[in-house]
Amino acid sequence: MQAILLVGGLGTRLRPLTLTTPKQMLPLLHRPMIEHVVSGLARHGVARVVLALGYHHDAFRDAYLDGRCAGVEMACVVESEPLDTAGAIRFAYTESGMEASGGTFLVANGDVITDLDVGAMLRVHRSAGAEATIHLMEVENPSRYGVVVTDPDGRVDAFLEKPAEPAPSRWINAGTYLMEPSVIGRIDGGRRVSVEREIFPAMAAAGTLWALRHNTYWVDAGTPQTYLQAQLDLLDGRRGPAAVGVSPEAAVDPGALVERSVVMVGAVVGAGSAVRGSAVHPGAVIGAGATVLDSVVGSGATVGQGARVTGGTLIGEGFAVEPGAVLSGARVPEVA
Ligand code: GTP
């Protein structure tokens, strides 16, 4: 099975971290987010991935010069301008040679961290004779997602992207799809096309779209809160043995308190400081007596002595928080 991974978005919700690093190259635990996605798919039989790139595409190419990502064969295609999700699928499919091999392929949003059983999804897809099948998750508040209504057999009756309340279902598009090559023929070339707003609603109307309701481990790691959550879940052992948060190549002062946090290679945590529920990226420095709570300190950034950084604050790569500053829910630098 081959997979197209959509990784060309701007990642605006994670700015300023994504101003310098594309979202899927941000570290999650101790390796880039994309590697978590690819290794998850590889466990379920995906043997080749095509990265649909745009924004900061060089970051991916530079990281995987040998053409392999997490041990999986990787090809890259780069849009000269963003084509949106369906446009990107069409472009990746035609430019990467997938057209020649034909057959069912997988598509995933590059920020979906999941233990989805792709084999089970493929069985549903095949037995239904579906043109495409979507993985669905059940969530408390579906309004910020694509909401999917199915009949009892799993055929999609309606696909509603971010509907006004009340949503007709709590099952949402979880961002992994199986597709037949005929889907490509539904997507216009040379313009922006959204799979969620245009292609899936049209397929639902045509009766060729199916869904697999499968509640499993799933996080869309595209917001500050979920980007941290994906890492805390690994530390908490929610996806297997609990992971180690502090890199052996980080320098944590014995008088510092680090709880439920990721402290990455080359980071320094000073005496008397406290880091909780946070991610401290490579080479970042937490000054003596500082507090970092539920926040992300970007690569090479500095939190000055005695500063308090809390409430989902994001500090961009190389930026500094003044000693004694108090920040909550802030972006450093501020972003539009
Ligand atoms: P936000 O700006 O924070 O919403 O993030 P985003 O730009 O990543 O958008 P979103 O999370 O909605 O996109 C879903 C997936 O599609 C992500 O993995 C994006 O990288 C990807 N994506 C969105 N638009 C494009 C595009 O035009 N081209 C490509 N190749 N990928 C895209």
C-alpha cells in the first residue's frame, strides 16, 4: 500500500513555532512528528509514502536525504502554490508515479497521530466496494471538524465540514482515507480544491463514500494543546510503555523539577526551575528559578531567570523571554 501524506499546510495555529519549521517537522517527543505518522502507517503495511509538500518543503528534504523516512521509502512532490487538500492529493498522485501502479491508496493528514488499524479499514473498504472510505472518531464537540452521517451499513449520507450547531452526529472525519484511483478523476487540476468541502460532499451525494467508525488512539496534533497532548500521552503510557521525557543529552540541574515534560537534546534546565506538562525543544534554555507550565519553548529559545511561562504559551525558535516576565497563553513573538 502506498500513502499520500498531506504536509504542505501553513500550520497557522502553531505559530510562531511553524514560522521557521513546518508543523510536521516539529519535534514530538524526540523525533519529528512526521516520523510518528509514518512509523504508525508502516506498522499497518504502508510500504511507500509520498509527501505532498509546499510550505518550507526543504526542511523535509534536508532531513531525509536518503529518501527514507522512519525506515519507509519516501518520495516528495512540491506544489508551487498551495492546492488545498484535494488539489494536493491529485498533484501528489500524478507527480509521484502512483498513477502507474494503480490500486487502492491511503491518504492521511500529516498531523494525525493514531493507532488506526488500516487493515480493518481496508476490509471495510473492499467489502463495501467503496470509492473512498474515511476513518471516523467520536468526539464530544464535533463542530470544529468535518461531521459525518452514515446509514447503518456505514455508507456516508452526509459530510458537513464544520457545521453550525447542533451537529447531526458526533462522528467526525479523523483525517485518514482509503481511496480508489477514480477519486482523482473527480478533482479538477490547476486550482485549489478541498477534499472536505468539495470532494467528500459530492461523493456522499453519489453514494460512493463509506466510513469506518473506529474509536482508537487519535490526536490531531495541529493545535498547541493537542501538540502537547500527543507528547504527554506517550509519557503517560497511553500508547504502550511510558516514554522517557528527558533526553540523556539534555542538562537538567539536580535542583530543578521536571514533571510530565519533554526536555529535548541539548536543552538546559537551570537550578530551582520547574517545568511541568511542557515541551522544551532542542537547545532551549530555562533559566534558574523560572517556571514553565503547559507550554512549548522552541528550539534555542530562552526563558530568563525567574520568569513564569504558563497556559499554552508558545515561544518561537531562538526567541527570549525576559527574566522575571510573566506570560500566560502568549505567543513570543506575537503573531497575527
Ligand atoms: P492550520 O493553518 O493551523 O489550520 O494548519 P494547516 O495549514 O496544517 O491546515 P489543516 O490542519 O487544516 O490541514 C490538514 C492537513 O492538510 C495538514 O496536514 C496540512 O499540512 C495539509 N494541507 C493543508 N493545505 C494543504 C495544501 O494546500 N497542500 C498540501 N500539500 N497540504 C495541505
